[in-house]
Amino acid sequence: MLRIIATIRKEWLLLRRDKAGLALLFAMPLVLITVMALIQDAPFRDYQEVKFDILAVDNDHGRLGRYIREGLQESGQFNVVDSINGQPLSEAAAKSMVAKGKYKISITVPKGATAEIVSNANKIVNDISKRMGLPSQLPVKALSNDSLAVQLYFDPAAKKAFKSAIHQALDNFLTQVETDLLLERIQLQLRSRDSLSQDTFPAIRLKAVALRETSLGEGKQIDVISNSVQHNVPAWSIFAMFFIVIPIAGNMIREREDGSLVRMKLIPGNYLSVLTGKLLFFVGICIVQFYLMIMVGLYLLPMLGLPELQLGVNHVAGFLVAASIGVTATAYGILIGTIFKTPNQALNFGAVSIVILSAIGGIWIPLEIMPESMQMIGRLSPLSWGLDAINDIYLRNGHIPYVLPDIAKLLICGGAMLVAAAVVEQRRIG
Amino acid sequence: MNSIAVKDLEKTYAGALTPSLRGLSCTFAEGTIAGLLGPNGAGKTTTISILCGLVEATGGSAEIFGMPQVPANREAIKRAIGVVPQRIALFPQLTAFENLRYFGNLYGFSGKPLREKIMQHLEAFGLEKAAHKETGKFSGGMKRRANIIASILHEPRLLVLDEPTAGVDVQSRSMILQFLRDYNAKGNSVIYTSHLLDEAEQICNEVAIIDEGTLVVQGTPKELVGRHGHCRNLEDVFLHYTGHAVRD
């Protein structure tokens, strides 16, 4: 125990006096997380909280134009702009502003669009009445050669998903107007036939089956993942924890180069106890790092206008996952420090390998949006196990049994790396 | 009893074209200051590494105080020897006191006894005023002295030193050599490697000159110098046996 405590104290003294090492372990990750959360905030908000200005040119002045304007406004995702400097917007002006990239989208409702829908509804009602032996009395316009269309202009840089969402919303509004007008025409026809029906005509339920959303998390919204803080804080915290590989490997190679490793090995007692002290110290540092980053998500980022990080309900599970990630990261550092002979080799390999493991492990972008083949590779990255476990706790309110498989994977991986380091070191003696 | 005894010792490192040791045999009696001398690449460091258990021999045997260097004896051998590496095996960011406390803790010492032991040694080596200074900021001589203290905290019966006076000033060198004499006077054994042959001649009771992995000659410095009429000192003896060709 004395050897373990002495090693922890020694590592603490070494780290305390290594200003660059302290900056690498604590200051840089804080800056990294803050910057990443801020710059990724906009893409995460694109389809969530940000309201887009949308140009609306209403040449119809009828029900369709009104429905589209009101529908877009009520969706909460758009600010409908139908006049500039107090002047009604023209289609040409709207088109020009979208082309210049000032707005992402413009919608023009053509003149006579509502009249066209009314006429079409009248035609349907007249046809039905005729088949039922009733008089066809609703007015119908003559067929026009050019079919009317609601015209959309998109900024060429607009994302495909955004365009698709707009198309879908407008399709819904058109269907709604057409259905409303058709029902009105039917009611009108029926009332004209029987004056009593005005009082007894039943209300027509348009939606017999509704959609209902229930979150599977315990009392929390599962879509909290969609914000930048909820993805970036845990993801980059794990990335920063793995960067502990750099000081560990550098420290081990320096010890080998200056002979202090030989001195430690020549002292009676198992060298494993020295390694255990080193492991415990750096796992402790990883845990401190993790909770510092979490504090950034809880206190600093909200001060910068970003959402507050949600931590789930089981903090013990969160701690266990952080410690497991720390074990794997430290073991990886020990392995690299054992395999490589010079600090340059170790530091370059260590840094690049962590960047690769983090990229495929879903740290930069969520694994779910990667191609399937990359997802399969990504699931092999210890960083993805850590992130999965953290998401299970923070987003799905998972408890310890929920994250045990990921914790087991992390610890087995860490153990395997320590065994590999021991084998390499043993071969060196031979 | 011998402090060390090696017999037919062989070592070929993985990937090496030539062996480092080719059947080296030599013994040093307990209680002597022995010099293991040889040109670069002669096999001195490999021999010491095998004796300490840092490297495994390809063939032959090595014993320390009659204990064969095998895994079963490794802990007992570690307790019996102190090794002063040629490089300064200290943490430069730690003070002399912190370094010595750490290595003392690894030896199982702690608390007041350890503090007192450290301060005694620091005083003996003239480092008491620098106890709380980072060793990275020490002069070459101070580093060498602190390097020796870290290896004698457990008071080993055999002290092995690899070039302990390389790159130090005259005063530090004199202090280190006096320490070796004093340590030996307490009944401890010292094995010492150096390229400074006048120094070896001055303090060693016995020297072994090795070259290309084998023993060339062994005896007291006086005896070896006397064997050859043209040799005035140990350096002449060394050159007589190992030649004038430059070694890399």
C-alpha cells in the first residue's frame, strides 16, 4: 500500500509542476468543449429550436394563402415574412432575396388558387349529387389549361432534409384546405336540400386516429440528444480523457530513458504496485477531468446561451462509467508508453490514434448518421462504448444494470491492454 | 564468499549479429572494491544487467553472494544490491528530498526514520542545503551524489556503480571516491565500472579487464602493472590487453 500511495504522491507532484501537462489535461479540454458546443449549436438547432424566416407571397388572398401563412407561423419553426419595409412582398423580390442567400425559402401562392380548389370541390359534390339523383347546383369553373401550383424557391445551399420538411408541411396544408372546402361544399349541398339538417348535421371528425408520442425515458424527453450540449459535452469529455495517453506515455518513456524505471525495477517488491499507483492516479485525473467538463455543461455553457446539460437520474452509474473510461484510457497510455521507444513516436501515434478512434466512435458526429459499415467499425471503438453508456444514463435515465455491458467492455479492453504491456515489458528483459 | 561470480556467461540480444558476452567468467571476493573495466562494447553493462536481473543470460550462470540469479532469488538479490546507473535516475521535477522519499517508500521505509536517514545521507554528501531544490536544477556533481544516495537508502551489501564520476568536478569526484572507501570500510562490497583508469587504480583492490565479451585479465592493479615491465600504470596495462584501435 505504501508503494501505491508513494507513487500516487509522486505522480501528483510531477503533474503539479508540469504546467504544459496541466494545460493539456484541464484547460485545453475546457476550451475544446466550449468551442465545439458553440459552433455545433447552429447545426443542431437547424431543425429544432431555430426559427427560419420564410418569405410568403400571397397572390391568392384566399383561404389557401391564409392557411399556409397561419400553418407555418403556428408550427413554431418559421417566421413568415410577407412584407418588406411595409410594402407587400412581390414574387420577383422574394425570388431575388432567396437567390442572394438572404432567405432560405420563398413560397408564392398563385392568384386564384383557392378559387380553383373551391371549383374542384364543387365539381366533386355536383358529381356525387348527380349520382344520388340530386340537382347539381354548385358553380364550377371551366377547366383551365395551366394547372396552378404553389411555387417554392429554395436557397441552393439549403439542406435536403430541410427542403423535404417544407414540402411535407405544404402538402399537408394543401390537403387540409382541399378537405375543408370539400366538406363545406357537401354540407352546403345537404343544407340546401333539407332546412332541418342545419340543426341536426353532425360534426365531421376529420381525424379518427391521432398520433401520440410517449418518451421511453423515465420522465424526460428522449429528444434532448438533439442539442449541441448534450452531444458535445460527454463526447468531447471522453475524447479529452483519452488524451491522457500523451502525458502517461511521455512520462513512462522519460522514466525509461533517464533510468528511473530501472531503479524502480531494481527495488525489491512487485513493480505491479508502482503501475497500480500510476493507474489509480491517472484514473483519478480522468474522473476529475470528466466532472470538470460536466460542470462546463451545467454552468458555463448555459451562461453562453446554450441549453443546460441533463445528467439523468443515476449519478453513481455516471461515476462508474467515467471511472471505466479512465481505466481504459490510462491502460492505453501505459501500453503506448511501453511499446514505443521515443516520446515522438508515442506522442504522434497516441494523438493520431485517439483522433481516429474518436472519429469512428461517434465523438465528432453521432454514430447513427454514419454509413452502416462505418457504424460496425465504430462500435469497436472504446470511445463509442463510453459515449453509449453516458447517453444511456443521461438521455434514457439508465441505471447501473443498463450500462454494465459497456462498463464490462471498457474494463476488459483496459485489462487486455495492461496484459499486452506486461508481455512487451517481459520480452524486453529477455 | 564471493560478492559476485559469473561463469561461462553468454548473452546475444534479439536481432544482434554478434554476442555481447562470449563465455565470460570472473569472481570478486566479498568486501573488496572491484573494478570491471573494458573499452566501449566490451560487455560491462550487459554483465551488470544480468547480475541485477534486468536482462536474462543466454547461457552460463551468475551468482551474487552465492545466490544464483534466478527468479526465485530475485527479491533477495535486489535487497542485497544497490545499483547506481550511469544516467541520473532521478525525477528532475522533484526535489532531492522528494526523490529520496519516493525511492525510500518503495524500499518500504517511511515516516521519521526515513526522513532522518535521508537528511543524514544528504549531509554526508554535502547536499543538505539543496534538499528542497529540484534535482533538474542541480549541477552535474550534485546530481551524481544524489544519484548515489538513492541507491544506498536500503544499505546494500553490494554497491554496483556504472561510471559514478563521469562528468563531475574534482571536488565531487573526491567526495564520491572517499564515500566508496568509507562504504567499503564498513564491510560492504563495491563493484565499479569506469573509463577513468587512474581512478580505478587509486581505489580498487582488484580489477577485471574484459573485452569483446570475455575476460582478458584479472588481478590487483599493482600486480597487473608489475606483470609487464613496459607498463607504468593501469592505463598502460589496459592498452596492452585491449589495443589502441578506437572502439565504437
